[in-house]
Amino acid sequence: MFVDSAQIKVTAGRGGDGLCSFLRLLYNPNGGPDGGDGGHGGNVFIEATNNINTLYDYRSQKHFKAQNGVSGGKNNRKGKTGDDLVLKVPIGTQVQDMDGNIICDLKLNKARFCLAKGGRGGYGNAHFKAATRQAPKFAELGEGGENIEYKLELMLLADVGLVGKPSVGKSSLIASLTSCKPKVAAYEFTTLVPNLGVLDPARFGMSAESFVIADVPGIIEGASEGKGLGHQFLKHIKRTSALMLVVDADSLDVVADLKVIFAELETYQNDLSQRVSAIVVNKLDLLDEQSQELLDLQIKEAYPLFKNKLFFVSAATSQGLKELVAFLLTLEFDSSVNVEVDPAELEQTIQEFKVYQPHLSSKMNSVIVSQVGSREDEEYGEQVTIKLFEVKGARLEQIVQMSDPNNHEADSRINDVCKKMKVFAKMVALGAKPGDEFVIAERNFKYYG
């Protein structure tokens, strides 16, 4: 089943906990801390592949989670890093946030993007050994992985797109030109999903490279505003290099049909009408010679630019198809939508998408301190005013979140980090005094001066 949109939730792996451990040997009972670091959590990647052409796999399963990192071990053994999770999607898939903003556009085979970064593994107590802290009795907890929701939108990549009103014979035409076998019936909107087919010029006695043709659902007046299949149809031709407008030779007013199609293309996206390379009048077998000449004259008068780009064909009898294929071989398709690209360019694109490090680097980032309120309290029988400060800083918040709230020594380490990052100096500059409180990552601490 063809599915061209999906909504998923991805969760990167949680980092493994660091271990608090001390070396104990028969002749060395005080060997010192030897707790190892936890492994990083796995990342969640999305990767384009030409092996699939639908988002059907993401219709039923909505939540995807990478593997967690393993906790550290004794003797300074680091835990195993969690395996990355790679979600395979068709080429042409756009990743959007929940507001519809485009996060990445996977237009190349094997292009990869990191959807969620794994959490950092917690440091073991061996990591905190120092001259002033020779026996640290604490270790870090593993950091949680990122948890994000995305929208996936598939926009097919094709060299030539067949555009026309319902029941003009687009499905029959692509079936005659390629080995594609779409549903064909005598009623409107038979084609509910796009069909892709590969046209091999050798079938028509010509020597040239094959190319991809897309037959998309029929367009009606108001499609650019969502009527009929609306945007479900139009989005699939945004990446098509060339468009062929297909009309029914048996229509009451072929020129009016063409005006509707051109208008809808222009309304939906300005440059779409400029991509029209030919007008194809299908069902030639229903016309006599005089009717064909009259219709040819009417179309050329209305659209003189297509004087040499007008073709009368019959998908049923294959009449005129060879001439149409010969014309298509003269077109230069936009290389930016081709599946096959230069290997050097592909490698460069992949490297831009790859992300390996956890949430944050180990660098000490700056902090912002602000007073957010105050409250009255009683101390030793006297009324005192306690100021409340809020401390913001990505690295500092990460340290607090990865610290055990029930470990006194872990709190002592947070206190030392706050001094190094000049948190207390900034609080004093704002009028802080001993006894005031500050909040970091939703945890309350007391300032002792």
C-alpha cells in the first residue's frame, strides 16, 4: 500500500550509569576508586534508500527507540555504547517538525540525518579522583536520550510527470510507455496514489538511458486549494523535472481543460507551469482526421509556445508514442532530483548529516543567573526575606540532571562546579546572601556563601 505521510516519535538511547566502586585486593585493601564510565546511548538516524518507495512501515508503528548505553563496570571498565537505530525511508522524504517546518530533505540515495542524539554515559567515581578528593563516593547517572516527534512527507522524485484532469488516460499512457501496471477504469479518480514507471527507450528502438515517469492523481479546478485530491496530488510534482499535460481528445473543450491545469499549477507553485515541456492529446483513436486538424489548430492558437511540443497519441493503439518518446529524449532533466549522483558529492552530503557526539560537548558553557522571586520565612525567631534565583546553562543543567539527588557528595561536586562557573559571584552581584536559594534544572539548592 502506498503511504506518503506519517507521524513518528523517536527516542534516543539513555546513557549508561557510571559505577561507584573501590578496588579491594588482599594486599591492597585501599586501592582507590575504580568505577568505570557508562556507555553513550544510541542515536536515531533517518536514511534515504532507493529500495523502498512508500512510508507504509511507519503507518502502524509510531514510536522508535535506540538502544541504551550499558553501565560502567569495576576496574575502570567502560560500558558498551548503545547501538544506533537507522530508519529507512524512500528518497524524496522530507522530515518536518510538528509545526510543519522542514528539518531535512533527503533527496539523495543514502543521505542520512540524526533525528535524536543519544544521552551521555555517566562518569564513574574513578573519573572524579583528585588530590582534594581521593575517595569520591559518587558517580554520575546516565543522561536521557532526546525524545522528539516528527512528521514525514514523501515527495516522489521523477524525471517526467503526467498531469491532467481525471479520466484523460494518464494511467493507460504510463502503462503503454513503461512496464508499470496501474489501475485503469472508466471512472474519475481511478488513480488514488501516484504510479512510477521506468521508460526504456530500447522498447521503441532507441538507444538512450532510461528515465522515470510519474502518473499522479487527476487534477480538478480548485486542486491548489485542496479540492479533490488537492495537495495530496500536487506535492508529488514539486520535484518532477519536466511535466507533460495530458488532455482527452474526446473532451468537450480541450483548451478550457488546459487553462484549468495551467492555472492550478501556477496557483500552487509559481515555477510549476514553467516546467511544462509538452502537451499530449490522448485517445487519438477516437478522432477522425478532420477533427484532429481542427483540435491541433485550436491548441496552437491558444498556446503558440507549444507549436512544436504538441503530440497526438493513443495509449490504446500505441499510435504516436514513438514520436513522443523521441521528444522526451531531447529534454535535459534537472540533475538535482536524480537518484544517482557523483560519489564525491554523495559522501560529502552524508558527512554533513552524520552526528556522533551526545547531547552536549564537555566544554563548560556560560551561565545566566537571574532573580525570579522572594519569600518571607522565619529563622531563629526572626522574619527574613529569602531571595530565589534561577540559573540557566546547558552544561551546568546537564551535570545537575546526571547527579544523584540523594548523594551528599554529588551535591558537593555541583557546589564546586558552580564556583568554577562563577554562579555564586553572579548571585552576589545581584544581592544574594547566605541562606538564599537557587534553582538549576528544577532542583532547589541553598546558597551558603
